[in-house]
Amino acid sequence: MPLKVGDMITFERTFTGRDVELFTEISGDEGIHHITPDEQGRLVVQGLLTATLPTKVGGDANVLARTMNFEFLRPVYTGDTIICEVTIDKYEEQDHNRMAIAASFLCTNQNEKQVLRGNFAGVILS
């Protein structure tokens, strides 16, 4: 995936109850809000499950992350569609023909409410 500074990559996902169930099993994050539905029948999606959106974009570009920063702004619920916009802030060649990358991201729900923001940096694996 050829990239340049200023590029914006968007990824969208709707979280399901099955997603939360599987992540609960894998992560061991069994907070009551992840396993007991609210009055509307929704579960709260684990923060780190929500954080897989920007990491998916990094994975598509073969980024080996060195740092990741997440700020969780509001809960995400099953049934929510989250749109993640990743902006390339740095993309430059380093020693040994490696490309350094830094990016920031913002995730919003279907109601255009911000749910997650942050940044990551690393190198592109060739």
C-alpha cells in the first residue's frame, strides 16, 4: 500500500454480540458490562476491541508498531457502527531502507460522536 503524508484511510465496522463474546473469551476481560446486556439489549464493547480498528489499518500497511496511544472518549455498544479515520502524519525512509510511519486516528460512531482517538508509530515491514 503506497502511502504519503496527509493520506487518510477509512475503515468501518459494526460490532456484534458475538464479537464481544469472542473477545471476552480471548482477552479474559469479563467486566459485567461486557457480559450483561443493558436495558436496550446491548453490551459494551471492550475498549481494546474497539482499538482494533486503527490497528487493522496499520496491519493492512504492514506496520510493525512501536508505540500506540489510545484515548477512549465514550462507550461503544453492540450494534454501533464505528468509522475509523487514520491520517498519515509521517512517512519517511530510515536507515537500512526501512520506512518510518506515524499516524493519528479518530473513531466516531454512527451518530458522529467521537468514541476513540489516538496515534501510533512504527516501521513498515517489507
